[in-house]
Amino acid sequence: MKRVTMYTDGACSGNPGPGGYGVVLLYNGNRKELSGGFNNTTNNRMEMIAVIKGLESLKETCQVSIYSDSKYIVDSINKGWAKRWRANGWMRNKKERALNPDLWERLLNLSQQHDVSFNWVKGHADIEENERCDFLATEALKDPNLPEDVVNEPKGLCNN
């Protein structure tokens, strides 16, 4: 099985506002960079879309070490929260809906197609590939023709 290292980051100007994502994939001395963005989105959605786009770009099942500065993603996966939210009908508890269920569903499904590990890295700490992802995400959100983010949640619930 191929071993891929993936760095991801998301950025948003305003929350919600225009947002971008950046991905750096490393495999066997090769490098691939991905970026894009959406209008009227949130930082957490861009962080998640970065991981999703990176995993979607893989052409076969791989062992993937994912590095993200998003505790939201890393903790939700590593501590089993996202799987629990899905099992509970996308409820965090009896009263609170989980945010971004559309993206969590995609991320959980993609994670099952690969052997993934999620690792937290401190943002803006001179980690070269994380800084590159931040640059890609920040540049992407500046595109004046960003498509609208399609959020499958009632208005006001996506602001995280």
C-alpha cells in the first residue's frame, strides 16, 4: 500500500465569508498541491473540505498520514466524536445538532476507503508544508468568482 503524507489547511475571511482550502500531498519524492474555495462559507468547512479534496484525489487505497492545524477535525476523528454524531442522527447531544453533517459524512466515508491517521500540528509555527497550505488557502479565497458553498443545514447552524 502506498504511503502518502497529506498537509491541509482552510482559511476564511469573515466567518461566514469567502473561504479557501489548501492541500499538499507527498508521495515517494513527488508533490501535488490542491486549492480552491467557496463564497459564504466558514473556516471549519474549509478545513474539512481540504481533507476531503485531498482524499478524493487519491487514485487507489493508500496509507495516509494527515496533518492539520484544525483541532475540530483531528479531535472529532481521533476521539470518535464524528462517528458518534453520525450514529446519533447528527446530534451532538439530546439538544444540539452536529455542525457540518454533509461534510462529516463525506469525510467519514473517505476515511474508510484508506488507512488514515489524523495528526494535529500547530498552525503558524514555521512547519513548511502547513505554511504552504495556509498560503494556498489564503490565495484561493481571494478569487472574485468563488462558487457559493452549499450547506445542507438550516440557516445559522453553519457558523462554526
